[in-house]
Amino acid sequence: MNAKIEELVTHLQLQPHPEGGYYKEVYRSAGIIQQAALGTEFAGDRNYCTGIYFLLTGTNFSAFHRIKSDELWHFYDGDTCNVYVIHLNGELEVIRLGRDIANGQVYQAVVPAGAWFASECSNPNGYSLTGCTVSPGFDFADFEMAERKSLTNDYPHLEDIITKLTRV
């Protein structure tokens, strides 16, 4: 791990994330949305909103997964972060989070609830420091890691990217 990545992990008190990369929850609203108002896809109450720091290194990736809430990504520092979103209609969208807005990069982007998504740092020797805001708030009960075979069966036209960004 290079010195800048070590500094970020230490200073921001980041921990390994199950999907890959490092994270730290920095915000969880005190307000609660009752399960009855959320619909049947949620198994309990949720906070209004949550927020994390999320760090990817060039030697790691965030594997395809999905959650039951919208997730707003924010770019903070480092190299471009590519976020691959498989929309419910099977279309692949590649969001490039970064500073080069003249060439299509964005500072913020939304991954819609229920979409499969994965991400990677564009520089194999670098890092991407981002943040993610989730509303209704994130709960690991709403998190599903993709299985390569199942996802490829559902989206055979995306086999290459699914194989690249899944672990099992």
C-alpha cells in the first residue's frame, strides 16, 4: 500500500468493506422511517439517510452488489473511479467519477435502488476516495452480493465485466 493510501486509511479510520475497498460510516441520521412507510421490500425501520467514506485502491475493486435504496456517489480525491451499473432493463452504464468534467467525468452520480453495481479505480497504482450517501439509510439487511454465474445467466451480454468484477 502506498503512503497516501496508508495515510487515508489511518486518518479516516477506514475498515475493509465486504464488497472490496475500505469504508467508514460518517453519518447516520437520528430520524427513522417506519417500515410501514417503506414498503414490503424493507424488513424493518430505516434511518432517513446514511453516509460513508469509500476508498478503492488500484489493486482492489468493489464487487457487483445491489441495495434496496438509491445511492448517491461523491468524488473527493485521487484517480477516476469507474462505477459500473447494470440497470433493471439490462443496460450497462459506466459512470466516471472524477475531476475531468470536460471529458465526461462527474463529481456526483446516483445508482438507483435495485441496480447491480461495481466499481474500480482507473489507475492500477492509484486510489479513488469517494463518498456514498444512501436514502433510506443503509442497512446490511438490504445488501446482496452478486454471484458470478447467476448474474451472467441474467445478463449474458455483460459476461466480461461481470467476470472481472465478481469474486464468486
